[in-house]
Amino acid sequence: MQKGYFFTGFPGFISNQLIREVLKRNEGQGTVYVLVLPQMAEKAKAEKADILRDFSLEDSRFQIIEGDITQPMLGIEKQVNETLATDLTHVFHLAAIYDLAVPKDIAYRVNVNGTKNVNDWVLTLNNIQRYTYFSTGYVAGRREGILFENELIKPASFKNFYEETKYEAEVLVEGLKKDVPVTIIRPGIVKGHSKTGQTIKFDGPYFIMNFLDRLGFMPILPNLVQTETVVNLVPVDYIIEATTYLTFSEKGAGKTYHLTDPNPYKVRELYEMMMEQMLGKRPRGNIPFIFTKASLQLKPLRRFLGVEKEVLDYFTWKGYFDCSRAQEDLKGSGIVCPDFKEGIPAMAKFYTENKANKGYHIKIV
């Protein structure tokens, strides 16, 4: 039968890129359906036009459906849902609140209740071949040590409500595996494209770039973290390519994957590499981490530096993602996680060219 691909999270950057990769992998065959919040409809139309042009698709092959994952049956009109129940073969659920500083009520409404609604809706689809859910490696919360792909263990605590609600949502999707062919994707911290540097927002590792950019005038910049902690950063192109491959592979059904860097760098190494690329300097001396953390409790200072205080929790967390299953199932595909170091020039170039654009920056609260 003709394939029908349904995406939440459009017109977001990852959803946009994933649609392109799905069409590319399936040689432009199939019809794309995207769930879009009403207030995002105009932007969605613009993104749709670009995809139609790039893949020479007829307008009917890309359907924008207004709705909301926080509503039962996704807020989609009954007649439209009746058509989707027959036409859809693949569902990609990406919509979520990704902000580390998100309040609890908002996080639960979107990440947990929204995912429950998507799950319930997926069960109404008659021809579903794969349900791919975007989770995060950080469902591990404050658990440390080696973290395995086949584990879904509730930690004693979480660093923030983003982690907590993504854990609760993944539990719901895990429970669907007995009824639907599910693939769960757990990325590390996603950065921009490894070759172009393109991203949609400056968060995660870009907070380090904000810090260096704001303080680059100083003759000496010290190290901020002296631990041996690693931070797992993965470029968006690896996430997109690997997700698409695993979704359309029989091997991916019923599995959870860590799409993480098998060879991550230590925090201090990342900081040194970014500083050298952006400023042509190397750090000298050290600032006690407790001082750095205390300083970011001051709202004016963290706003000046462009750094969320929540990100510091990841600089001292000693969790290590085992991604053996993902590496094994990707064998023969030609898809490998690029070395972070090789992507730094493109990452820094894109940041420098776009740092003045407020649209890329996270609102620091």
C-alpha cells in the first residue's frame, strides 16, 4: 500500500529535517501529514512550500492538519481522523517541551499527557507499520554509571522537569510495544549539523559559546570545570539519518536506541576546543565549580552570559550511555556518529554568523 507518514513537532527543525530524510530514503514516495498548532500554520505553510519545491512533490502529497497533542484524538476533526486511520503507515512523535527550565505543569501537560493522547490515537490506526517516539537519553535522571538501552529504571531523582516528564512519557510508550511496532529514540544533547553547523536554537553546548562570546574581551579566561565528566553531544544529521534508517528497518521494531556519541569528550576538552576555535586562546587557571554555580543563581549575570543555570547539572553528572544496540543495528548502513571535534569549525561559524539574531537564543529566566 501507499505509505503515509505522520509527524508531530512540525515545523520544528528536527521534524523538518526528518521529513526530508524520510522522503529521500523512500525516493519521494508516500504522502506526508503534519500536525500543526493553529498559531504555527503560516510558518508550516512556508516550510511545506520549501519541501514541495525541493522534492518536486504535488501539493496533495503534503497535508497540514491543525491540531494539538494536548487534546483527545489530537484535536483533529473526526472526518479527517477517519481518513488518517486508513492512510497512515508511519508515525513520528517529536512534539515536546525541551526547555530544561520548563515549569512542572507545562511539562506534564505537553510531554506526558500529550504523549498519552498520541498513544491512544495511534491505537486507532489500522495500517500502522511503525511508531517512532523521540525520547531522550536523560530519562536516566540522576542515575550514574553505565546506562543501557534496554533499561527504563526510575531514578531516585531528576535534574529538572524536562527529564522527569520525558521519563514518564517513555514509560507510556514502552507499554505500547505489545500492541504496536514501536521504536524509541533516545538522543544525547543535540547540536547543529556536523557539516553546515545549522541549528534552530542556541541551547545545550551553545551556552558555552554564549559564555565565551560575552567574555571573549578578557585577556585570560579560566577553566570552569575540572572534573573528568563527559558530555554527550550529537549532531542533528546523525540523529536524523539513524532514526530514519532504524524506523524503516525490521530490526528497529520493539527496540529502544541510544543515539549518542560512542566516544564523547570531557567537559574541559569541549570548553578548550570551543575557546580555541572562537577566541584563539586556551584557558588558564581554574575557578571553583561551586563559585560558577553560585554566580549563575544571579539572574542578571546568567542573562548577561546567556547561560541557563540548569545546564551546569550536566557538567558534573557522571552518566555514560552504552549505545551498543544502536551501533550494531546501524552496521552496514554507512551511518556513524561524526567526531564532535571535526564539526566545531562549522558550529562556531554558524554561531558567529547568527549570534545577533535573537530568534536563535533561549530566553534566560
